[in-house]
Amino acid sequence: MSTEGQAAQERLRIKRQGLRVALAVTVGLCTGLVLGDILPFLAPLFAIQFLLASRRAPALSQGLTTLLVSMLTGALLVFVTGLLGERPWVLLPLLWLFYFACFIAQGQQLGGAGPALMLVIAIVVPMLDIVQPDLGESIVLVLVKAVGLGLLLTWGTHALLPDPAGEYADQALAQPHELTLVIRQALASAAILLAMVALCLSDPRLATAIVVPITVASLLSQFSLGMSSRTALGLVLVNLLGGVAASVAFTLFELRPTLWLVALVLLLVSLLFAGKAAIGNATGKIFGGGLITFLILFGLGVSPLPTETPQLFSTRIAYVLFAVVYAIGLAALLWPSTRALQRLPG
């Protein structure tokens, strides 16, 4: 096949993947609202991570394993949080160790969407278990339902928009960095995320700002060693764009709170981000993060979770800006320097 033909096929694959992401976001959040989920953004968030991790749908065995691991991880975190919630000097180091393992797996490109999914679970469980103890529904059940629906959305969008048989579905992954650098990066990233989780748990003003640590985790996953200042600026702007889009979407929802309007807004905004997110390179990771920021902020606004929604939306851009500046600033200070990369052989 000619080079032009291969390029045309690649563009079609990207468009198809972008449509899958947009459909998963729209159907997932609307389904969560209809079912009355307390965190309706979780299922489409997990679906985004499954879809952007690979252009191939996960096998049934992979999906069932992911569901089982998520249930066991959630149950273990609920148990540990309940046991050590009054002893943060013990709980926080255990959370740091969990975050560290997830960032190591991400740095070594192991587990596909698993590490990002585990990070979200390890943020949501402690914050909801400590800050929102009277949810009326088991946190583990919330997580299992969200992961299960996320898998169904992934399989459903692949069934609706399949890749032709024999097509190469995945892009080649970038070569992982040396293990020493990955460990140094993971040590710093886990400390950065843990400090934000601890701040949100200790400061009443941030007690309902679950978007902040999830955004920090998303940003740390989007960063890469040796990232240029131009790419970092683009990352900041795209995540802020996601926050602005969420605020505009919620304003429209308040004016006319109907499901069809939610679906229309979700589809339009997700198409705006998903086309770039499906590319799969550094730009794709940045736009995927912007879509996640939009989804979390808008999902929290329409969620039945007991929070002060007007106050949340009056400060939503400030939350996103705070998370972006915090994550980028500390990553620049604590991550391995560019000179460390240049000293690597080859």
C-alpha cells in the first residue's frame, strides 16, 4: 500500500477512535444520570482510559480481571481507610506506596489503562470514605458499577464502530525511560499527589474538591520526562479549556435542565477534544486530559452527591488552575532534570 493510502487509513482510524470516545462520554454520563449514580462521571472516565490506552477492545478475560481487581482494590482501600482514618500518619504512607506503584507501572508502560484506573480508585475511596461517610451506597459498589459500565461502553463503541479485520489497531509505544529515572519520577509524582490528597482531606474548603487530586493525577500522567516548555504551556491551556467548557455547559444545564441538552452538550464538547485525544502521541495525552477535566467538573455539577454546587461552580476554574500550577510547578522542581536524560547512553 502506498504511503498516502496508509496515511488516509490512519486518519480514518483516528476519527473512528475519536467517535468512540465521544459516544462513550455522552452515553456514559447520561446513563449515570438516569440511574441516579452519585458520581456519574466515573463510568465514562474509566471508558476514556480504556479507549485511549489501546485501539483494540479489551478481551472478555481482561475485562473480568479488571473488574475483579477493581473490586478487591476498592474493598481493601475501604477497609484500610476505615481502620486507619483516625491515624493519618499510618494511612498516608500506605497511600503513597500505592501511588508510587501505579506511577512505576505507568512509567514502564505496564498494564494499559490499569494504573490510571487504580489511581482514580485510590483517590476517590479515601476522600469519599472520610469526607462523605453517609453516601447511602457502598463505595465499592459505586466503583464496581462504574468500572463495569466503563467496560460495557468500551465494548459497545467498538461493536458500533469496529476496525476492519486485519487492520493494525495500535500505535507503537514510545520507548520507556531507564528504570532509575522512572523510579525517581514515580517517587516525586507519588509525593506530589499524596500531598494534594492530604490537603483536601485536612482543609474544609477543599473537602468536596475531588476534582483537584484527580486533575493532579491526570496531569502527572500526561507529563513526560524532557517535556518542552511549549508542550507544558499547551497542557495548561487545554486543561483550562476543559474547565471553561464545563462551566459553560453547566450554565446551559442550569437554564434548561433536560437530558437531551446534557447529551447534546456532552457530544459536542467531547468531539472537540476526542479527535485530538485519539491521535495517541503527546498531543493526544494532553487533549485526553482536557476531556477528563471537563467530564469531572461537569459531572460533579450534575451529580446528586451532596455538595455546595453553586460554590463549587463559582470556583471551578480556580480549582483547575490551582491543580495545574501545583502539578507543573512541583514536577518541574522534583522530577529528574533534562540533564539527567542527556547523560543516558544512546
